[in-house]
Amino acid sequence: MTLSEALNANKTLTNLNLRNNLIGKREALALLEVLKTNMTLVNLDLGFNSIGEEGALALSEALKTNRTLANLDLESNLIGKEGTLALSEALKTNTTLSNLHLRNNSIGNEGALALSEALKANTTLSNLDLAYNSIKKEGALALSKALKANIALTNLNLEFNSFGNEGTLALSEALKANMTLTNLNLKHNSIGYEGALALSEALKTNMTLTNLNLHNNSIGYEGAWALSEALKTNMGLANLNLGYNSIGNEGALALSETLKINTTLTNLDLEYNSVGGEGALALSEALKANTTLSTLSLKDNSIRKEGALALSEALKINATLSNLDLEYNSIGNEGALAISEVLKTNMALSNLSLKDNLIRKEGALALSKALKSNTSLANLDLGYNSIEKEGALVLSEILPINTTLINLDLECNSIGEEGTLALSETLKTSSTLANLNLTYNSIGNGGVLGALRGTQGKYDSGQFELDIQLHWEGRSLDPLRGTQDKHNSNQLEPAQ
């Protein structure tokens, strides 16, 4: 019996995932014919197949009569503009589909135009993903007109298209009128300063948008300044991603002034922005006054030890920030020492990334002392530092005492076999640690076996996840089967 025949007979199946299954137009035609009569299927995932324009046409016909399908994923299916035109016609009459994913289908401006016409009539679609679709300014203009009339769409993903500042200007005008859209993703669209300025004007009146992603759009410090002004009065936006936008320290200064008075923003992503020590200092002053921000990413911003020191002072006062990402900032041992002092008293921070920060054994020692008394940190990432054997030894002494740490990442830290053995002993008595990453640490056979012994029982019961994948002497490790030599398949079973 074929899948199509089975579906035709089945009266209970609600979810079907056929993602990445080499389904072509012939298979799709048979499958989609069933949807005309099937009255149970609610979720269908056909992502990463090749149904093409003909498959999309068949699906469109099915959607005109189907009354149960609510979620449809057609990511990367070679649908093109013709397939999108057909789907758009179906959306004008379909009253059940609420989520449609058309990411990476080369729909272009013509496809966007057709969907825009459908959105003017459709009253049920709430989530539309059009990422990676070569939509230019003409397509963005059409979608903008639709957003002025549509009263159902709440989530729109337009990342990695190319509509630039002109397309963003049109979307901004739509945001002034639209009262339903809550999530808008404009990542990587070359919107520039002009686009950011237009969006800022819209945010002064729009109070429904809660999530805005502007990652990698070259808005610069001027764009950051414009958005900062808007956020002084906007009472809706909760999540803002400005990563990789070259805002520099001036942009950080502007945002810092806003954070002192804004009471709605909870998540701010400023990664890859070269805010430097000066920007970190300004943000630190803002954190002393801000009482709503819970997540801040300053990944790769060259804040160095000066920035870490300033942030540490802020964390002594701030009681709301729970997630802080300082990856790749060269804070060194001095920065780690300052943060460690804060961790002794701060009871809000639960997730901290200090990955790739030139932290050595001295920094690890300071952090270990902090973990003795800290009762809030659940996730700590120290990957790609150089804590070495000595750092692992001091951490191993603290982990049995600490009662809150769940995830610890020590990837690529030159821990070696002795450090791993010490940590392994800790695993036997630690009551909370559930995930430990020791990849790329030259732990050798002894370290492998020690780690496996340390997790015995916990791993088997699903209480613990251990990542110790090795790349030494051509060997790799499956924690359940031991070490396998890629060259001769000899097994090294863990000792009992």
C-alpha cells in the first residue's frame, strides 16, 4: 500500500512529517490528491523536497476544498513564481490554514505580488515565512499594501531578501496602520540608515509590534540613534535584534540613554557591533537603572577587561538581567575575576557565556570560588578558553557543592586526561549538572573511560548528557559504545 492510499483510508492521523524525502512532483501529485478528501490532517511538513510548480498547483487545488490543514511547510521545494500564483489563489478562499512556510522557493516579486493580493482577502493566515525568496522593493511595496488591509497576519518573516531602504520605507508606512502584526523579521535586507529611520517613525505610533529583527542591515550609529529615540516612547516592542549593524560606541551610547527610561524591552541583541569598552560602560550605567531587560548579547564587541569591569559593577545593582552573552570579547583573567565577584551575590543571572575570552586557570579559579555560593547560574559557557588541567581541577572541587549549575561547556580548553579524570569523579556526586561538554580537550583513552564511568547510571537513565567527541589519532567516540578507530573499527569498551 502506498502512503497516499494509506492516508486515504486513515481517519486519525493529524501530523505528517515528510521533510527531506526526495519527493518529486509525481509523488506529490498522488499525495496531494488525498488532501481533497482527508478530514483529519492538521500539520503537513514537505520541506526540502522537490514538488515544483506542478506539485504546488495540485496542492492549491486541494486547499480550496480541504477544511482541516492548519500548518503547511513547503520550504525549499522549487515552487517558483507560478507555484506561488496558484497557492495565492487558494488562499483567497481557504479558511483553515494559519501557518505557511515558503522559505527559499525563488518566488520573486511576482510571487510576492500574488501573495499580497491573497492577504487582502484571507482572514485566517497568521504566520507567513517568505525568507530567502529574492523579493525586491516591488515585492515589498505590494506586501506593504496588503498589510494595511490584512487583519489576521501576526508573524511575517522576510529575512534574506533584497528590498533595501525603499522596500523598508513602504513596510514602515504599513506598520503605522497595521494593528495585528507582532513579529517582523527583516534580517539581512540592506535597509541602511534610511530604512532604520523610517521604522523608527513607525514605532512611535505602532504599539502592537513586539519582536523586530534588524540583524545585519548596516544601519550604523545613526540608525541606532533613530531607533533609540523611538524606543523612549514606544510601549510595545519587547525583543530587538540589532546584531552586526556597525553601531559602534556612539550607537551603544544612544541605546543606553533609552534603556534608562524604557520599560518594555526585555531582549536586546547587539552582537558584532564594535561597541568597545566605552559602549559597554554606557550600557552598564543603563543596567543600573533598567528594571525590565532580561537578555543582553554583547558577543564579539571588543569590550575587553574595561567593559567587563563596568558590567560587573552594574550587575551588583541590576536584579533583572538573567541572560548575558559576552563571547569573544578578550576580557581575560581580570575580566573573569570581576564577573566572579559579582556572581557571589547576584541572584538573577542564570545564563552566562564567557566563551573565547582568553580566560586561563586564574580566571577559572575565581569563577570556581564564585560557584561555591552562587545559587542562580544554571548555564555557564567557558568554551575556547585555556583553563587547562589546573582550571578543571578547581572546578571539579566546586561542582559537588554547587546546587544550581545544569550545563557546563568546557570545549577546547586543553584540560587533558588528568583534568578530565578530576571532573569525572565530580560527576558521581554532583546532584544538578546534567550536561557537560568536553570536546576537543585531548583527554585521551583514560579521560574517555573516566568520563564514562563518572556518568554511569546517570547517562543510561537519561539524567545526563555528555559530549566528549574526540579527534585524536583518527578516533571518534560514541559515549554509549566506547571509542571507535576510524581506520580499523576496533572497539574500546568502557570499564565496568
